[in-house]
Amino acid sequence: MKLTVLGAGTFVAEINRTASGYLLEIEDKKIIFDFGRGTIRNLLELGHNLENLDKIFISHVHADHLLELINFIIHLVINPDKKRKYGLDISDKKYQVYGPEGLKNSINSILDAVSFNKQNLEEIISIKEIAPKQILTFDNYTIVPFQAMHNKGLNALGYRVKKSEKIFFYSGDTTYCESIIEGAKDADLAIIEACLKSSENHMNGIEAGLVATKANVKLLMLTHIARTYLSDVEEDLRKTYGGKYLIAEDKLCVKF
Ligand SMILES: [Zn+2]
Ligand SMILES: [Zn+2]
């Protein structure tokens, strides 16, 4: 598997860190986890064709994880070069978008708010709402969503991907909880959020490190770190985690 960070940042606008997004490549399949502001540009700069993405998984419907999906959908519908460039007809490929309960309503509401004609939408994408622990089996890999505990009343998921003996995990946004430790268990690469030093809705480096230690993660990537916390997060992480780690940056690529 190969993981590329499309967006390591947060809501806050920064020149070198866009909002949340990750590209996981499993052989020739391209899977997106979260689609925040700026991720389309990073995909294009890295030389990916938007038309060649396979599946999209959204962790939760906060704007910094979802809004670029709206731009992507509109791009798919109106891109006049589609047929000429890629030999694709709109009906040739249906994109599959997965996420927690409430995702469909959020996407439809935003499309309505921007006066988008949804007439052909179902021919282009299918939106599937999935529940924690629902095992999704594709070609030669599986994806299992795990419950994340983010803002109260908001459905949020982390995702565990398994291909042969290799395991990838992405936490989405979450506070410290047992289900995230379970989802990250023995991951070869786990991307875990450590947004703020102190927050009701996010983890800090100490908590993210504890997740990684308890889950026996082989390589940890800390992500979604607020700009104001970047200088302190590693010191916090080392209080609870002694293993290998990376701090996420846009376009950082890891093969495992
Ligand atoms: Zn969030
Ligand atoms: Zn977020």
C-alpha cells in the first residue's frame, strides 16, 4: 500500500497545509479518505486524474473533511473534457462514497444550497451510509469502519484497511476511546489526529501516543495538528509513545 497526505491541516487556512485528505493506493486502486479544502489541487499537482479515483470514505461531515467532495461532484458533472480526455462517459463510472449516517443528507443539502441540479447525480455517485464494524469487502482488500467519538451527537468513523497482511488505519477526528485503539490494532501505518493540546472533541499528542502504544502501531503518523500546537505536539507524544512516528505534511508519501 502507498499513502499520500493530501491535506495535513485543519479548518485554519495555511499556505502549505490544506484541510484533511489522504490518498491510499492499493495496487492500481485509489481510495480517498476525507476530502477537505485544497485536496483536489494537491491531487492534480501530484499528477493524479480525478476521474481515476475509485472510492471515497468520509470520516464525518465537518466542513474541513467534506467540502471538497462537493467540488469534486460538480467537477464530475460539468467537466467538458471528460469524454475526450479519458474516454469516459458520465454513465461509464459510478463513484462510491461511504460515510457515517447523515452523510447523504449533508451532501444533498449543500448541493441544494449552491443551486446544483441533482438530476443526474445518482448516475455519477452512490452514497452509502455505513455503521461501525460493518465489514466492506472489495477486490482483494477489506475496510472496516470504527466508531470515533468526536463532537457530541455527530456520527464519526475511523477506517481500518486490510490487504493481505498489511493494515492501515485512519482515525478521522476523535477523542481518546477504546474503539479507536481497536481499529488501530497492529496497524503498519496508523494516521491519528492530535489536533489540540486541550479539547473536548479532539486528542492531543499524549492521547494519540497512548492509542498508538496500546494498539501496537508499527508506524504512527500524527495529523490534523493545529498550527498553534505544532511546536509542542512531539514533546507530548513522547510521554506516551516510544515507537516510530511521522508528523503529517501535505504530499508526504509512505509505502508500507
Ligand atoms: Zn471534525
Ligand atoms: Zn477536523
